Amino acid sequence: MPSSDLSLSLEELAGFAEARHTGAHGSYGAQAEVQHVTTTGWEFLLPSHRRARASFIGEARLAGSTLSGRVDVVQTSQVGHTEPLFNAAGDVVGDDVRATPFAKTLPGGMLSWQTPLRFERPRLDGLATLVAYGRVPSNHEWGANGIHHGSFRFEQGNPNLSTEWALEGRGQVGTINFDGLGWSWQAQGFAALHAGFISLTPSAHFAPVAHAGQIYEFMANDAFRTGAEWTLAHRWTSQDLHWSGSVLGQWELQTGLGLPFTTPAQSRLEWSGGHGTKLEWSLGCRALAPAVLTARNEASTPGAVLADVAIRHVTEQGVWALEVQNAFNQAWLDHVSAYRILGLVAQGRWVQLSFNASLKHPNSKSNKQSSS
């Protein structure tokens, strides 16, 4: 077993270099990136690994649009790792192979075409993008095999993953508010087809007893994804009314099931005032729809409505701020939490009182004058 007081120690050395030539109609160049990661600790999550990327990049400014591209070659390797396998009584009953060594070289890249959208109305502005890309898996997606310290999920990599390819279209349109007052809005959306989309997927397997928990595996599936975000706002001289929302749909093409951890539709309404005065305030409400678009072995999550309030007072000495999140202490489940299947709720009421001030030396002005 590793001899360390830390459950996980990760040391990373990284370097990046780019050379680019820019001309009247575009640019071209090359990039190089290297990464060396060493992991130790008594709780294994990720093996030590190396990664290098070489890329050729280019951008051409066409009549009314922009064409850009990048060609990647990624070389990576990881070391193996084996631990003793214990039973419930603490006896060694075999070997627990946590990672197998490998070396890979994979292609990737991106080709993007972007053009502004022109409307007859002068206050409207938009942008359209069509992009095809290939994403090389991360070393975490390849080699992880342990409890993630942020999500507390047992995440298991898949060394058989290859480059994820996708074709995606994006659009954005909104108003340009020249004077800053009155109504304004913005909407953006996307649709994408993926060949080998990589996602963390709940499995029907459980980790060895020494590590415990349901195993979440990185899997690659052909998928279709689409979504949209929007904002609608009205501004008065000293008050704002702001509404925003988002919706996301993700489906595995082979089975028609949702992709795991698909974010449910959500919306937020906020009313704020006192802008430009010594006392500013805001009242907000966040609504989460039930998370019903789920993958196999994934439970649905009920929706919730959460309220928040904030008060900000400006004084000569500094700024006092009081923030209250989930003001009514609503019990709700986070759709990405590993504990939601146990019915353990997410963060309850959260209150923060803060004071911010700028510290200035009393003689700073005179010192500045004398030095000049």
C-alpha cells in the first residue's frame, strides 16, 4: 500500500507553447502541450500518467464569416497499479488491479464556421456557428478507478475509449440595448450529433467492499443532444427585473434513453433595486423541474422551488453584504449527487454575512507624490 498520510496526492507539471503567424486574411501556426501527473496516497483514484499534444491551427477571415480549424495528435500513457484485495474481515484474499499500463496515440481536431446574423431591425444581433470536432478522452476517463473526492462517486475509467466525434450547430440572437434602459432579451441554442459521446454512467455493479458504493463507468454511446438558454430583462433607473432559464435534452440513440445526469429544466426570476445608492437589495426565486430524463440504473429526482435574498450596504469604511440562499430551508435533492438515491437532501438554508474593505496606507498618497 502507498505510504502517505494523504488520501490522494496529485502533482502536475504542465507546459504549453504556441507559434502563430497573423496576416491580413487570417492566421496559422502550431501548438504544443505536455502534462506529467504523479499520484500517490492511500486511497487510489487515478494512476500516474503522461500526455502530450501537438496541433496545427489556422483561421481564415472570409467575406462576412470566419473559418477556423485545428488538427491534433495526442500521445498518452499511464502506469499500472495493484493493491491487496481485502474481505469484510480485513483479510487479504487476492489482488485488486486498479489500473493497467497502456500507451495510446489518437487524433483529434476541430473545424468551425461562424457568421453573424443580420436583421432588418437595428437593435437585433445574432451569431450562427457550425462546428465539427473530435475530442480525445481525458486520462481520468481512461484510467480512474476510485472514489472521486468532489462528488464522492466511485468512478471507473474505460481504457477502450477512443476519440469522440461530433457535428454541432449553434445559434444566438438578442437585442442590443444602447441606452441600458427598458426591455432586453437574448436566446441561444444548440443541437449536436455525437459518435461515441463519453459520459459517466451508473452501472449495476458495486465496488469492492474496501471501497464501497455503486460503480459509475465512463461509457461511449452515439447520442443526440440539444438545449437552449434565454434571458429576459427590464431595467429602470434604479431597479432591475431579470428572468433566465435553460432546458437540455440528451438521448442515447441506440436505446432512446436519456444520458445520465441530464440537467433538468430550470428558471430563475430576480428583482433587484437600489442600484447606485448606498443600500442595494435583491429578491430571487429559482425553480427546478423534476429530472425525469434518466439513464438505465439512474433514479429520477423531484423538482424544487428555492428562494434567496441579498442586501448590500455601502459605507465609507467598506461594504456590508448579507446573502441568504434557500431562505425557506426547502429540502431538495441535487440530481448529480451520489447521495440522492439515499434520500439525503442537498444544502439547506445558507446564510453569509461579509464585510469588504480596501486597505490603504495612510501615507500612500504622500509617498506616491514624493516618488514622482
